[in-house]
Amino acid sequence: MSSSKEMVTLACKALDDKLGKDIKIIDIREVSVIADYFVIASGSNENQVQAMVDNVDEELGRAGYEAKQIEGSKNSAWILMDYGDMIVHVFDEENRLFYDLERIWRDGKELDISEFLEHK
């Protein structure tokens, strides 16, 4: 498994563990040089969003992947976690609808999350 796919798998599981909603994976390799994948998820409140971010950071860190940059703070409605080949976007529900990254990046290929959650 490539390191970027491993990162996506770890991030999706970490988001799912904290009951992240509507987790989406967009393969943007064909449409952008900024990353290979976007992982997008939302939480229902500030505490859940922060728990999701903390879990992603912890799980990826445990596997040896350190975030190059994290944008947003504990009170943010949108936190961006840049791991180089993968960027994780965690939103509260209202801001996810407002920013609608899935529409902006519709030229990317949406992947089936179940394939990433099934692998152990």
C-alpha cells in the first residue's frame, strides 16, 4: 500500500472512530499538484470536531506521519490538516455545507470509503 493510501486509511478510521459524519475521499491526483487525496468529514459540534482532529493527528503520528501544517484552532468551524500527499478537512456541519469542497473539487474522483475502512 502506498504511503498516501495508508495515510487515507488511517485518517478515515480515526474519523470514523470519533463518529465523523459523511466522510468523503476525493482522489485529486489528476487535477491538482497540491496533494493526492482530500479526506473531508464533519462533526456535529466543536467538541466532536476537535476530537476527530486529535484522533487523526494521534493515529497518523503513531504510524510515523507528522502533519506539515494544521490550520484552524480549537474553536474553528473548519480545521485543515496537511500531511503532504493527503489533506484532511474537518468541518462543523454548517460550514461544510457553506464551503462545499465536494463541489469545488468535483473534477477529482470520489472513492468508496468502505474500501478504506475494511482494511485492517
